[in-house]
Amino acid sequence: GQQLNQSPQSMFIQEGEDVSMNCTSSSIFNTWLWYKQDPGEGPVLLIALYKAGELTSNGRLTAQFGITRKDSFLNISASIPSDVGIYFCAGYRGAGNNRKLIWGLGTSLAVNP
Amino acid sequence: DAGVIQSPRHEVTEMGQEVTLRCKPISGHDYLFWYRQTMMRGLELLIYFNNNVPIDDSGMPEDRFSAKMPNASFSTLKIQPSEPRDSAVYFCASSFAGDRLAGINEQFFGPGTRLTVL
């Protein structure tokens, strides 16, 4: 099935550093979602974006819905060890019963204390 | 409030055996999703239900896979016969259609079932 292009695939950073990851697609999306998956658990929603250009923050997390509606980024400021996990972008395309949620392959984040 | 409940958490079986994975969605949710997660393919939607009715099963890999939702509080994903390439983590998720009005559409995931087929 179709997937979003998510990058980087993995990151290894020092505690306190800022992190940036993004998702791109050749198709237009009308909602972007960012999820985090802790080891051994299911993904949990972090941020939802509904309008092109929208910039939303959730604590140390900031995400933006690209103007072209084909991309989104997630920034994490001042990383801490509990930020470790896999971050997924997901986007909704279509409407009604044709509305589909498409997932990126994830960015694996490791934080060195 | 309990989240999405899945059982078992881990399953190890031999090739050719039948495997049944179980899911209890969050009470009041009317959408239920089954996903498969592997390193190579990431999260793949297998099938989803709305009000217990299967809506889209285009992600089900082959006839060996089947899913049922006999009532609003229970769903199963069955693999018969299982093969080593079915080894993966299987997630169940649920959501509430009413949130569509607010554009949220948040899917709440269970902890997953890690399936190993030897």
C-alpha cells in the first residue's frame, strides 16, 4: 500500500539536543497526525494538524502542516531520555468512506543521557 | 477507563497451526482496526470495522487471514494455517466516529500481540 516518506529513518542524539523529523508525499493530505510508539506498546497520538500552514505545539513538541499539504515536520526541543521511541507520521486522504489513514515507516529515536 | 485490550500479548506457534488474536475496543467506540507491524513494511492496515460491519478488508494479505466482530466489544483476527512470514506484531485500534466532526479521528491502539511462527 501507499506509504509516506518519513525521514530520517533513525536518530541517535545526546540528551538536551533538539530533534527534527519530517514526512513528505507526492499526494495531498487533509489531516496530518504524529504518533509515538514506546517499546512494547502501541502508538499514541501526540499532535494532530488540520489546516495547511498550521503550527501546533504540545509541550516540547512542535509540528507543522506544510503549505502544499504534502508534508509535515515534527520538532522536539531539549530532548530527554523518555523521548526514546519510534515516531510515526500519518495522514488522512479522501473523504467519507474513502477516507484512508496512510502511515510513514517511522523514525527511531535514541537519546544518550 | 480501560484502553484497548488485546490478548494474548505473545504467541509462539508452529507453522500450520491456527492462531486467534483477540481485541476488546474502548467502550463506546464504533470503529475497530487491525494492523500488522513489521520492520520492513511498518504499520499495515489489515481490515477495519464500523459498527461491527467490515468496511475495508483490502489489506488482508490472503485467504488464510480472517477477522470477525460479533459484537461491539469483541473482535478476532484468525490466521489458518499460519506461516513463518506471518510473524509480526498485530495491533488492534479503536476510534469514535463522533470525533470526525471535530476532525480528530484519533485511533487508540492496544499494546499489540507479538506473533512468532516457527
